[in-house]
Amino acid sequence: MNATPADDIVGRLLSLLRTRSSQPTLRYLRTPIRLTGGFWAELIAFELFNPPPGLEGPLVARVMPDASLARKEIAVQTAVAAAGVPTPHVRMAGDPGDGLGRAFMVMDRANGSALLAGLESAAGSLALHVDYGVHRSSSPPRWHDCTASIPSRSSVPWERSTA
């Protein structure tokens, strides 16, 4: 379900983007929308009119309630994208004191729906909870497609450095 986010966060996000880009007249191309599927984070989809370099195209602001966990998530998301996994690239990130009141990252917007969308049915829930794990035979084909795109352990830089 898409909804218009509270004006407060949308205004603060635009103010932050204007400050970081040194473009005081920067504006949204259209009204930002709230996305579902962010688990613990608030997701705001937006696009900028006449964007500065690095903020072109459809974007998502992921606004997170816990700064410590957010820093880890940002580091992992950045490293995974740099390793070549097909995932949104982080374009900007910051802490609660940077203007939104919470930690955030701005990333490319990926087309599609939340990975586990559509599993609200009893059959979907049962498939995920049998033996407390996800079984290949009962998991959605999309789950397999996503996990198959993750590089092997030996190609992930942070694992090589700890071996």
C-alpha cells in the first residue's frame, strides 16, 4: 500500500537534500510516497526535479529508528552493492543529527515489491515456518532468484579479510 508520508519528514528530507547538494531551490518532481516492506524502517519514494549529480532517477529514503543498527545496515548495503550483488546503491547517508531526526540512507529505487509480499496466506506462512526455516521446495521462486545472485563466500571482501 502506498500513502503520502507525513509532510514533516518530507519537508525535512528536502531541506537535508538541499543542504547536502548546495542547491537551495531543489524540489521534488512529484509528491513523495510512503512504501511498505521496510521492516523496521520508514521508506519514502521520491524523485527530484533537475537533480544534482548522484541523486538522479527514482530514489528511496530509508529512515531508520536505531542509529547504531542503521550504521551497520548502511555499511552492509554499501559493501554488498560494491561486491556486485544486484541491489540498490547507497547515494547518501547520515545520522539523526543531520536533519531528519533519525538515521537514514538514500538509495536507488528498485522496481518490484517486497521480497516476502504475498505470503500473508496460511499456505505461505506454513511454508516459511515448517521446521523454523525456509525450505527450497516450498519457498517462492523469487527467494531462490535473490539468493542465487549473491556471490560465493570467497568473493565477499569482508569475509576474505577475516579468513
